[in-house]
Amino acid sequence: MLTLVSANSRYDKFIRKEGENLTADEQAGLKLFEQKCSSCHQGALFTDHSFRNNGLFIQGVKDVGRARVTELEKDKYTFRVPSLRNVAVTGPYMHDGRFYTLEAVLDHYAEGVQDTQNLDPLLRQNNTRGIALTSQKRQQIVAFLKTLTDEEFLKNKRFAAE
């Protein structure tokens, strides 16, 4: 498992200045990502390894998240912040696979965040839930997220099931 390293995406090559350029939308998406998403999705793996409540609708759901393990009230409805490496090819999304596209994920953060118990404070700012994102900004973030796909890693025969 330690040999499974995905670090050769278009984004990686862009950051390392290896001749890869990002489109205007991808660059705008990167800037938006840094402003709006990187507090949770940070570092080389694009995760802070924490557990957070991202405001998913939970009525009638028996999955209490990390609290199932810790039995702590503060952990109710918190789930691990995933890595975003290769995110464009790893759907469905969220802990329960409820969203099938990156666009649906960003729609949730822009318009669907519920005021759930233990909602992450980053998703409740100035008496407003969610992350302010226009349709265009969502498209730009998706364009950036697609640059995190490491085709070489995904197609490496050494990692294929035999």
C-alpha cells in the first residue's frame, strides 16, 4: 500500500512547473477552492483528516457517523473529510454515496446544507448556512477538481487487480 502514491495529475505538474498549464476556468476554480474549500481539504492529499458534519439531511437516518464508534455526542453526524485526489473518478460522493456528480456535491454546499446537530462552524457563518457559490463558481471549482485526476496512476498495471 505504501507504494500507491498519486501525485502526477495535471495539477501536480502545474504546481511543479513541469510545462502543464491550467485553463482560465481551472485557475479560477483553484483560487475559489483555496478560498472556500481548503480549510477542510488541505495539504498534498486535500484533506485535514478530521471528522466534520457537513450538513447532510439526516431525518430518519440511523447512521450517526463517528459517534457510532466514540459514543460522544459531539461526534454525532460527523464523517471523515476525504482526500480529493482523483475525486472526479471516485463517485458516488459523501459517506453514503447520495450524490453521483461533483456538481451535486457543490450544489449541496451552496444550497443544501441543513442546520443539523454539530454542524461544522465553517458551514454556518454570519447566520448563513453553506458556502456562497454561484453556478459559474461551482463549474470553475469542478473544472479545478478534475485537474486532480492522475491518469498515469489510475492506469498503472502494477496496481490492477489480477
